Amino acid sequence: MKSSLPVDRDSLSNEVTRYVIAYIRGSGLGPGDKVPSEIHTSAHLEISRGVVREAYRSLQAGGVLEISNGRVPRVGQLNDKAFVQMLEHGLSTQQATVEHILDLRGAIEVRAAELAAMNRSAEHVKSLEQELAVFEKAKRNRERWVQSDMRFHVIVGEASANPFFSLFSGALRQALEVSIRSGLEKRIARGEIDQMVETHKRIAAAIIGGKPEAARKHMRVHFDEARAAILHQPKVAGDFDLSDR
């Protein structure tokens, strides 16, 4: 006799999620490999196709699965979509502040710069040099400036040789993009703009030269600058000390 208890749709969806993740892990699958179809999973778990479809869509949103019409679901590539959504939700609902994200981003990117100085490749060196040239030219155009700055940090994250640095720092930058633009609106003094360019040059030089301590220090200086601009805080003596001590 069938139970008269109501079916907990969320519990069933969680069961599907656990099954798919366990299947991927247990089968040793990698990005692009096929996973069981919704029909197969529905039959195997004896759970309705509708619930399975919801679970698969949630896994897709989280980057675990790649799903497209007419194709078998596949293991997804790492991406920052879910993290970006969480950050933007935290900001929009005032559960987190710009300052919180700046603190987290600073901690991640300071370490990323240090690792980049140890792990950068010839291709990373070339990319940094090219982006610096763009950054220098873009300093009178705020939109180009923001885009170039974001690309610069993407290169640093990739050079760290840790994929999570690229993912998390990228998500943090996206969540802060409006605040970054607002901060640049406050940088009306030419000296401040030139200072920021100089800081990026020193970060790049330290990474290219294989100097992790200097890379870490100059990236920290960069976030002192960013914090002052984005949070509209006054600079204090020593904030922009760019010496190699």
C-alpha cells in the first residue's frame, strides 16, 4: 500500500543531486564527459522526471553540469556563476558590504600575486606586458580602464597556477564592478591615476622578475589604493609607499 505521507520535493531533488555528484566522482569523470540522462536517472532512482529535471537545472546553474537541447548532459567546466550570484545577492540584500568583498578580494589577490611570481610562464609574462601597455593608454578613459584592470587581474590569477584564484577573484571583481567604476569617478586628480598605473607596473615587474615578496607587497598597496577610492576614504601617510623595502 502506498504511503499517504506527502512527498518532499526538495528531499527528492537533493537525492538526485547527491546521486549525480557521486556518479561523477565514482566514475572518475572529467569536464565534458557524459553523465546519465534525465530519463535514465529518473528510472534508476524511481523519481519523477520533473524533479530530476529541476535537480539537473540546479546542477547546471552551479556549474556541475553542462546541458543543451538535444544533447546528453556532461560534466561542467569550473566557472564562477554561482559565486557571483551569491555575492550579488549578499550585496543587494545588505547581508554583506562592499568592504567585506574588498577584504576578501584583497586577501585572495595578494596571495595570487605572490604565487604568480613563482609560477608565471612566458605566455603570462607576454600577456602582462601587453595589458600594461593598454592600461597606460586607457587611463583617460574610465570604461577602458576598468576593463583593462580586470584583464590584468585575470592574467595574475591564471599565472598563479591555482584555478580557484582565477575563479574567485573574477567573481569578486564582477560583484564589485559598479563600485570600481564609482571609485574611479572619485579619482579626479591626475596624480592619483598615474599612481595607480605605477602600482600596476610594479606588480607586473615583480611577477615577471620572479619576486614573490615584492609582488605580494605591491598588490597589497594596490588594494590600499582601491579601498581608499571605492570606499571614498582619505589616504593616510604611507598608504602608497611603493619602495621595494
